[in-house]
Amino acid sequence: MANNIDTEILLPADIHEILNKYHHLLQNYTNLREPNSIFTTFKRTSNKLSVLFPLKEHPIHGITGLHATEKYDESGHVIEYHYSWEIISPKQGVIYSHISAWENEPHAEPDTLEKFIVHSEPHHHHHHVPGDRRQRKENFDVHTLDAAFAFVEKYIESGDEY
């Protein structure tokens, strides 16, 4: 992709646009007690968004959700993002609930093991191995909530295993 990720300006997620575009993927589970679910209340301030989008049940992964966290600078641009597709019921902890995630916090510090450094550093990486968040690879494509939804959409609609 010809995208220059070093100078990319990321805008906050437009929740109304996301809901309009991906409403067909969402499912309200009455027994799910997630404090930041889109179906209850979610946290959005001038400097942070934290929201969980419960998704239709997947035939292999079960009840999953797309969890989004964005942090904003003084200008309102996204300076840090975490988009994580995870199993939300039953609760399994961070490691075992992980399916896939995209983040942009740097991991290229001098003491970072070589096997964990990717070419899209200092930011933008993809935790691509279900159940193993330590592994990561380059991420040149998913930098927004919309892009994370587009990625997950294929698996929710097809029922294919990720």
C-alpha cells in the first residue's frame, strides 16, 4: 500500500457512521454486562474513546466483540489506537479472549527483542495470532475503527475461522 503511515493524520471514529455502516454485524446480548458496550453507555471525552461493539455470534469463535480505544491530542487527532476483536463471553482474560488486534503504540525500544520488531514500527502493528498477543506483524492497512470493522466483517458474515 502506498500509504505513508509516518505522516498519516488519524481522525476520531465517527460512531454514528460506524453504526449505520455496520449495524448488521451487531448483536445486543441481554445477559452481557459490559460497562462500555455500545448498547449501554460508552466513554467518550475530548481526549479518549472506549467502546465495545458486541457482534453476532460466530460459529467458531462464539460471542465476540470489537473493542475500540482511541486517545486524542489537543487538536482532536488520534495519537493512539487499539482495536481488538475478542471473545467477550464467556470471560477468558486478555490472552485467551484475543482473536486479532491492531495498535499503534511503539515497540521499537532498544531492548525490544528482534522477533517483536516489525517494519511498520515505530507504530502500527497487528497482533495476528489468536490467543497469543505477543506475536505481531506489520500493519499497513488497519489504522481506524472503520478499517477494523471491515476486516472483522468478512469473518462474521462468512463464519470462517480467523
